[in-house]
Amino acid sequence: MASHRKPRPGGTRVAGIRTPALATAALTSVALLSQTANAAPSADDRPSLEEVEKKVDDLYRQAESATEKYNAAKEQTEKQRRQVDTLLDDVAKRTQKLNEAREELGTFAAAQYRTGAAAPDTATFLLADSPQDYFDQTQLMGRMTSRQKGAVDDYITEQSATMKKRQEAAQSLKELTESRNDLQTAKSTVQTKLSDARELLSELTAEEKARLAAIEKQKQEEAARKAAELAEQQAAAEQKAREEAARQEAARQEAARQEAAQQDSGSSGSSSSDSSSSSGSSSTDSSYATKAEQALAFTRAQIGKPYVWGATGPDSYDCSGLTQAAWKAAGVSLPRTTWDQVNAGTTVSLSAAQPGDLVFFYDDLSHVGIYIGNGMMIHAPKPGTYVREESIYYDGESSIHSVVRPA
């Protein structure tokens, strides 16, 4: 019986494979979906907010470390520039003296030619660039007067000294060029780190920026809590020290009364000596406190001024520029960089920190602030911020490196 089914269109399916047109469309769709997935990665592929925060903090720290390198290179460059200028001035003066000595020798030679008092070799000696070559010729030296010999001696001395100074100037110019290269490298590093940090922050959404601000607030609250703890510990230690001092003073006075009653002059002299020693120590503490208060008064007046890397005031500062300027106001000269400032005083424990002390941070000593008491300091934190008062635990207790008393 004949089938009533309609014949299938030719080429619609061969062994389960769709027509080339349909297959091409399907493959195109898959490719487009794949490209879309690659162009728009899932949220899971993005760094977490905490990772971004850490990266930004690391970049700012690296920038601050590079800033200290820039400060050191700049200081060295300025020092070498002054040295080069001095050497070049000296070379110019010595060259003038050398020319004058040469002219005097020329005068002698001309005079001998006119009078016939000297052989041609004498003139050659007097006008030579290196007259020392002829110095051992006894017969020639015998024809020279004492004045002429003195002129030759002066010429040779000036020639040798001028050559030495020229060599020193050339070496100093080479070192100056190297310092300028270091300066430019440090400057480029700072700019790169800051640019990277700004780029990371610019990629955050408004919600992420709000969350980042909340995280920062939590860190500040924890830092404030740690500062309060340190303030309590220091207050307790000070109270204990006062009580101990009062006890010792009472004991001293009691001993003095007993000595007076016994008419023991030797013991009285010893007591007087102890009292004098105690007074000397008190005077030293008072002197430091006076200078520290002057430094702190200056520092407080800078609050609100912007952080600018490499700046030393008066309109902006970086961290070490601020501490240097503060202690300069108190009559104490500090080096320019954190790496040198940490060695410009006496290291004390954190629990013994006093207002005016310098607090250094991180293993690379890339940051410094000035302690104001109660676990707080004033510092120029980082680019984009302003000089401000803040807990010394602003970046965690582990970030504190050391405390130095500079005067």
C-alpha cells in the first residue's frame, strides 16, 4: 500500500546533523555568549573591598617610603651642588693665579732675551707647560735669579693645586649627576605609586566607598580605644612615680632631722649631695618639657595644612618635614629624613613616651609623628590628607617601630 506521508524535504537531517545554516547560527550564538562572559567577569573575580583597601594602604606606604628616598636624594643633591660651586670658584681663582704666574715667567723670559742673559733653553724652561721637566738641569738653574726661582716654584705649586681641584670638581660633578638621577627615580616612583592608589579608589562604586569609610571608622575607633588604654597606663605609672618620689622625699627629710639631732655633719653633707643630684635631674626634665612644649605649639598651629610629599612648610608638609620644622621652632636641629631622625635622640619605651617625643612607624621607618600625650600624636599622614591629631595606633599596634626623644 502506498504511504500517505509527505516526503521529507531534502537535506533537512542527515544522521542527526542540522543543516549548515542552523549549525552556523548555533555556533555563532555560543561564541557570542562566550565573548560576553569574558567581557563581563562575575563579581567573584573582582578583588574584595578588604583587598583593595590593603592594596591602597600598601601603595601609600610605598609612596611614603619613596618620598623619604626623594628627601634624602634632594638633600644630597643640594649638598653636592654647593660643594661643586665652591670647587669651581676655587678652580677659577687658582687658574687666575696660574695665569699670573705664567705671565711673570714670560716677563722674565722676555727680559733675558733682550739682555742676552739667558740661553734659549732658559726661555723654553720659563714658558713650558711643565717646567718641572727642566728643574733637574743644574746648569740652567744656575742661570736663574732667586726671584725667578721663586716664580717658578709658585707656578709649579699653583699648577699642581689647580689640577687637583679640577679633578675634585670633576668627581663632584659626577656624583651630582648621580644624585640627580636618584632624585628623578625617587620622584617617578612616588608619582607612580600615588597614581596607582588613586586609580584603585576611582574604580570603587559609591556603595563600596561607603563600606570602605565604615571600615576606616572601625579602625579609628579601635585605635582610639588603644590610645585610651595607653593613657591610663601612663597615668598610673606617673602616679606611682609621684608616690615613690614623695616617699623618698619624706624618708630624706626624716633622715635629715635625725642627722641634725645627732650633729652628724658628714651624713648631712652626703644628704645635701643627694638632694643636689635630684634637683639636677628635675632641671633636665624641665628643660626638655619646655622645648617640647615649643615644638608642640608649632605643630598644633600646622593642623589642617595639606600633606605634600617632599614639603617642609610653611604651607604644606610631609611627615618628616613636619617633625623637623616643629623641633626647629624649639631650637633643635633634626635631620631631614625619618631614617636619620630616628638616630637623632634617645630611644625610650612606648610606656615612657612624653609629649614632644617622635614616634616612628613600620620596619622601613617610612613614617613619623610627634607625640602629644594620652596615646595621641600630630602627624602628616599621607597624600590627600591634612596634618591632624590621631591615635598612635592608627594603623595597628604592630606598625609602631620606636619612640625617640630628640632633645
